[in-house]
Amino acid sequence: MAIVNRIGDFAPEMAEWRRWLHRHPELGFACHRTAGFVAERLREFGVDALHEGIATSGIVAIVDGRGDGPVIGLRADMDALPMAEETGLDYASEVPGAMHACGHDGHTAMLLGAAKYLCETRNFAGKVALIFQPAEEGGGGGDEMVKEGIMERFGIGQVYGIHNAPQFPVGTFHTTPGPIMAAVDEFTIRVTGRGGHAAWPHETVDPLPAVVSMVQAVQTIVSRNHRPLDDLVISVTQLHSGTAFNVIPSVAWCGGTVRTFDPEVRAMVFRRLEEIVAGHRAAFGVEVALEIDEGYPPTVNAEGPAAFAAGVAEEIVGADNVDRQTTREMGAEDFSFMLNARPGAYLFLGQGDGPTVHHPEYDFNDEIAPVGASFFARLVERAQPAG
């Protein structure tokens, strides 16, 4: 594994940064303490410009290379998840109900490591835009940063990102041209009937049979309404109603997530949800309201940048440790908004066995931080060679 020697030298420092971030997780757009820590490090490194408060707490730092050239964007996400940590680590979260269970602390440390190296060496032409983004976990911080004009404002021509991957061996890279992660949408179906005493159900309009029937009907969208070779996941993840054993409630609701790659499949799902709701409204004599929250689009790698990024990864870890045609994931990423705005690529970096992301016992593997930082650094030097 040919990590950059200088980055290897400050790997222990990267681990210290990461563990500080792990102890102090922040949620959504409110990554103010995290952003303050990041900004302090960037000032120490000597970035040429530091722009704070983008999308509330996001940062774009500019590092100038040697001579004129384009601008390449490197992105890390900073936010944590609203869940309790169960690792028992000595650097475990000190914030009740919040934890870095997806490795964004590690992503931030990797980009800081690359930033320190790039500020020291500046062995590239043009500029690097270091993007530290809040609110990836459902908030759409990537979309907000794009809407606030970071691509135009800083002249970013292409953009790249990495996510750690517990399912892959340590130090392996995995990417693919085209879609690599799915679009994500959420739906809520709220059913209103007429509650009453459970001993006299004939005097009520019970919402529970209607909502249970709709949960079952929604499952048939995947099994009966779409082509089996088209990727589609619909998961009903919530079902709520009732307060007592002897009370028929007035309201029940269910909700879940839709994962797709194809806009036509996505439109079909939305149409079938509307039809299921209309049919159950008539069949059960209840009022039914459907809400669809359209979320992140699919994460789509441009063909040229994906191949280029894979080649750079091979320099770092060897060709045998780079999968250029990885299987696309049904998870979602708001880096998709950045890739919709500019060509680029997204890669997974294997971190070995252990609990997966979003698990209360998950922890980022500090061993891969120098690998990710080396990839970012070499990517810049190969994309924009000095002289």
C-alpha cells in the first residue's frame, strides 16, 4: 500500500483529530463546534482562503497551487446521527443521543489530512476547494451548498468524495461509472376514522384495518408492478396508532422509504401509492392523506472521472485492491446534488470487519484515514499537475 509518506507521518495526528470529532458529534446543519475545529486546523495549515457559514455551518477552503489552472473540489461530510453510542470506547460520544455512527468524523479527518499535505507541498496547478459539508444525514446539506452557489463562486470544475465501507476489506477502493447509490424518498400515509369504545366497534370507523391493509398493498408495488431487473426497494418502517387496549383510535399512520435509480420507476411508485390510497379511502370509508417527501436523487458518477479516480486509487493501494465496477448501493447520498452540478466521482473505501454504519457499536477505522487522505492528495496532483 503506497500511501504518501508525508501523510503517513501525521497519521497519529489525524487519529487525534478524528477522536476529538467523535467525542463531540453534532447533528444536521448545527455543526458549529465541528466547523470551528475544522477552521482552526485549516488556518494552522495555511489555506489561502477560508469561507465559513455556508449552508449554516459549512466551510469551503481554498488552497492555491503553482500557476494557473482549474479548480478541483474535494468533499467531506461533518454531521452525526441522532442515536446513542454503545461502543464503550474511551473517546465515545459525550453528547447524549448523538453519535458518529456513519464515519463522518473519519471523512473529515481524511480531508484535513489531505489539506495539510496540499498546503505544505502545493505540487499542483490551479486551486483545490476543500468542502466540509453539514447535514448529509437527511438534511440535504449538499443541496444547500450547491444552491448557495459554491460551484460557481469558487469555479469548481469537478468534485470527488469518499465514504468508508465496513463491508469491504481494509484499504480497498470500490466505484463504478454511472449510478452508484440510489435516490431516496419518504412517504407517510395518515388515516382518519372515528374512534370509540373497543366493545362497540360498529359505532366507530376503525382506521387500523385500513392502514394495515395499505401496508400490505404497498408491498405489492415491488412484487407485482415493476420489472424485476429494475432496482427498487420500498420499506414500510413505521406504523403508529392507539393508546389503550379498550379504545379504538381515530387516527393511524404508516410511513417508509422508497429507493430507486430510474426516474420512470420512481414515478410509477408515486402513482401506485396514490392509487392505493384512493382505493382504501373508498373501501374502508376513512379519510386518507398521502405525503411524499422527495429526497436525494441518485448518486451518479461521470464515466471519465470515475475511471480517473479508480486509476489514482490503484496508485495508492494497487490494481488488485480497486474494484472499478462495484455493485451499486440502495443507500443514498446528498453528494448526488454536487455530482448533478459538476462531473466527478464517489468512491467507497473499505474499512474491514465490524459493525456496519448506523449501528450503535460502529466506529471508524483510523487505519484507513491515511489511505483516504493520500487518495485525495494524489487525485489533485494527477488531475492538475504542476508545470
